[in-house]
Amino acid sequence: KARAAAAFAQSLRSQSASLRAPRLRPPRGRSMIRAAAARTLTRGVAGSAPPTPLLTPTTATTVALATTTATCNISTRALHLRGLASAGATARRGSNTAAGSPHRTLVSGIGIGAPRPQQQTRTQPHQQRPHLQQPSNAMAKSTAKRPRSDAARVAGASATDAAAATPNGGGAATAALASGMLEYINYAWTPYHAVEEGSRRLLKAGFQHISETGAWADLKPGGKYFFTRNYSTLVAFAVGQKFKPGNGFYMVGAHTDSPCLKLKPVTKSVKAGWHLVNVETYGGGLWSTWFDRDLGIAGRVLVRSKGDDGVERIVHRLVKVDRPLLRIPMLAIHLNRTINTDGFKFNTQTNLAPVLATAAKAQLGLDAKADPPAAAGSEAAKHHAQLLDLLATELGIAVSDIVDFELNLCDVQPGVLGGINSEFVFVGRLDNLCMSYLALQSLADACAGDNALAEETGVRAIALFDHEEVGSDSAQGAGSPVMRDTITRVARVLSGGEADAPERSLRNSFLVSADMAHALHPNYQDKHDSEHQPRFHEGLVLKHNANQRYATNAVSAALFREVGKRRGVPCQEFCVRNDMPCGSTIGPILASALGCRTVDVGIAQLSMHSIREMCGTDDVGLAYRHFVAFFEDFGALDATLDIDALPPPNVLGTLNDVPCEHTGHGGAPREPPHPGLAKPSK
């Protein structure tokens, strides 16, 4: 290769029209490529005589080495031809530069001899964090101790900073916001972790934790509050300082759950010398994407604990083991020859069990610990001893202190920004932790500062529900009375007990149901209506369905569109094809339960319900700006519209007008006739 490179460099210096490599002569096809490259790179500018070589000996040798190496791979031949042609064009343009200036040849857009572009730092997995013991004080202590990354600090900046992004939603603020979202999602493997992280952020933003089981008599205008239910649903609200009885709630609703595999009550399974874990499918996941992934576990564990007073209690502790513990191995193609023609078919009961260990290694581990075997029928007998030991070690307790647990399997690969321009977000659980994060962040930022609520006449609120993926019919789902109870209690306290204040507040309220939307797939374009094709980087998607699978109507869509338009934030429309079924959201559920106006929106994404999904970074910034605009501007906009008011009088005459047989009287009101001269009716 060195001799060939030297010969090639010599031929360039001597203005040779062909390449003559005395040794290691490549095949004819590669020789033609190099000859074409030489003719391109040594061609001078028209009118100059004699033509000057455009490559110095050093760069010529570099190009020769690069060409020799690249053309060894026949699959990249066309690519390098395009790069060399581009190099020639660039070099010709460079010949017009001032004398003595160095010429730079570009191959595939990278300058030879120039420093390589710095690679983006990969987002690291979030570190394990201390868990909350008591809802209020412990959360405050945990928040105070917890370090926060630079990206998270930038993502937590004010709405004004985020609005400084470029018109299409890009810019440093958007990138920081997307990084902050990734930090949130990478930590929030389960609804419990999502609520825990949301609680920390709200406490740091000045919100006060309250309990559903306590009295709310101390609520006041200008106050900011939140509570949790089952530690998997979170509701937060901020009362405007100009709130009057009967004024509305301006809400963004999302959900904390995502399709996943959950451990069954009896997890222990032994087959063919393997220790497996019994799991149950949750929601409508793309379960084929869970094969051959490195899986960890996370969730909550109920633990026996003694307090300082010596009384034994049962408390719940969160756990997250973010290293590869389990795997669902695929069957080799040699044993399933038709998989590429007939499709990947598997049984979720028999083929979806993850492996934890081999029985032999597991027994060696147990023998080394010399633990007594679990008694038959005991809680410990339902699970592999190594799994229980792992949980106890993570929580710093004894195995005997474990009462029960609710655990999910999760992909341990952290989410990252991807694409050649870092324009994509690659992470699991985008549906719907992306919208949960944006609801949290936009509410916190819209209520930041001493005067943020000074002119607000309503109540700004968010609700992050559990169990949306399985229908929302649970005590902590959107089908529960949690949101109606919240509005009723707040309205009653702030009105001083007015009888109809809660009902008036419900009718004056507005809900943004925020759930991810389906972007147009470049490989499956026929799955979308030709006129309703949401795309990346074009803003939130307004979702419509005449059969009420979405709760959007013309009024709610117009209002939401308008708040974005006034801030220069775009949005787009989606309606499903007539020959395809339509999914649904919490929108219709809450609209029917609360009787309030509702719009269904979401960020466009691909790979929905896969173990790893994707969306556009610009849309994260656009959605954030739209939500902030909704919280800050909706009250004033809504005051200009009353759909149910009677039309003003005199639009079609007066109530004294007598019906006539024609309409040609110009619309001018007439004097009522004498009662005795009234025309008989037909």
C-alpha cells in the first residue's frame, strides 16, 4: 500500500493522466476510479496556464491512502466516487484563494487534515437515588441533597429562556430541555419512580405537598399544591391570585404508565435446568421488541420496619436495579427457518419468560451463602432465593423483612439524543413520560416567580394518571373520581362554601389531554390518511375523531390552536383512516366525567409501544412552549368566547315582529298590527 501510495503521489505531481502503479496494481475497475479522481483533482481553473496541481505532496499521499483503503470495499465505491468528485469541485473553488493559502480537500464532507468534529457526549444512566420514606419532609430532604446535572438545570430554566429558541423549536434551550426529559425518563422506570421524581421537582419549584386524607382548609389564592394517590398518580395545581368562585381549572392531563412486563405474584419457575421468572404482559406492547434485550427490574417493595417508638409498621420502598439481570433469548433461525417468511410468531405464556440464571450456578450461590431453605407455602418459597436476596441487598434489609412487591422489567439501555444532527430522542416509555415531563416542567415554569400568578383568574393544574394503558378504570386511573374530587374540594374551599361553585368551576374548566401521537412512517405511508400526516419538528398534533375516541371538537381545537398561534408555536392535525380502528386516550374519559371542554393533543412519534421509541427534539421544545402559553394565556382568551350564550337581539328582527309570507321587507321591524286586523294563520 505504501508503494502504491508513493507511485500515485508521484503521478499527481508529474501531471500524469493515468495511474501507473508498478506493483500491487488494483483491478481495472479500481484503476479507473483512481484515474478519474486524478483527472478531477489535477484539473486547473479555466484560463490558467500552466495548470497548477491542487494537492500538495502531503495531502496527495493522504488521498492516495484513503482511496486505496476505501476502494477495497466494493460496496462503498459509489460513495467515494461522489466524495472525490466533491473534492475536485472544492479544490477548484479553492484555487481562486489568495496565493499561499493551504488547499483543503473534502471527502464526504470532512476536511482532510482538519480536526475531526467532536462527538456528542452520550447521556449516562441516571444514578440510583435515595427513596422517599414520608411524603413531605423526606421529599424535601431528598431534593436538597440530590445533585442536579447541568442539563437538568438548564431544562429547569424559565419559560422565557425556552422561548428564545429558534422558530421551529430548535436551539440550545430545546436541546437542554430534551436532555432534561431524558434524565427524567431514564430514572422513571415505573409509575412510582415517575411520581417520586415529579414530587421532587414540584417541591423544588415551591409547591406544597398536601394529602387527600387531610383537610384542605388552608388553600388560598396564590398557593401551589400537589398530592399523590397510590404513589403512581400525581395531581398538582396553582391557584391564581385573582381567582373568583366559579372560575375554571386549566388542566394538562397525561399518564405515568407504559406497556411493560410485570412480575406475577409467584415468580419462581424452573425449566430444563434454567431459573426463569414468571411475568405478565401489561398493556398492548410490541412484545417482539423485548427479545434479546438486557433487562433490569424496578418497582416498589413493601417492607416491615420498626420506628423509633419500637412499633412495627409496613412501609413501601422504591427499588431500581439498572444492570442486566434478565433476558428473553430469541430462538436461532436454524431452528425456526420460516421466521423471515411467515413472521415472528410466539406465545406470550410459554415463549416470553426471561431467564435469571442456570440452576447449577444458582445452587452454587445458595450453597455459598448457606441460607436455610424457605418453608413450603411461605412467601419466600414463591420466588427465587437469589431474587429475594438481590432485593434485600439493594434496600439494605433482611430477606425476612420483605412482605410483598410490585416489580416491572425494564430495558437497561439509557435513552439518548440520536440522528446525525442529534434531532431525535431514542428511549423507551416516551408514551407517555414525555408528555408527563412536559406537563410538570411547563407548570413549574409558568408558576415560577412572585408575580407569576398575580393576574391569573383560574387554577392551573396537571394530572398524571396511572393505568391509562389498560383502560383507566382503577382507583388511581383517569376513570376514578380523583380529578372531579380535586376540583370540587378546591372550589368549595376557595368559594367559602357556595353551593354551586364546584359545578360552575367544572363548566368553566378546560382540559388538554396530552398523549403521544402517530407520526407518518416513511416505510408505511399508506397507514395514514393522505391529508392528515403528522411529521417530526412541526409541533403538537391535534387529534380528531367524530366517534369520540378523541374528545377534540372545533371549539376546543380553535382555542388551543390560538394560544399557540399568539406565541408563534405551530401545530398539526391528525385523523385516522376510515378503514382503520382508532385508539383512544384519557380525553373522552375525563370529558364525560367532568363535563368540561377537552382537546386531545400529543407529540408525533414512531415505534409507539416498542421497548424503544423515538420522537423529534424540536417537538419537545414546541410542546413545552405551547403548554406554557396555555397556562399563561388561556384564561384571558377564554373570557372572549361563550358558546352557550343566547344570540344578541335584533339579529333577525325583534320579538315583536309578526311572521309574514315573504322576506322582502328589508329586515326592518314593522309596527305590530291592530289586534282585530291580525291575519289568520294558515
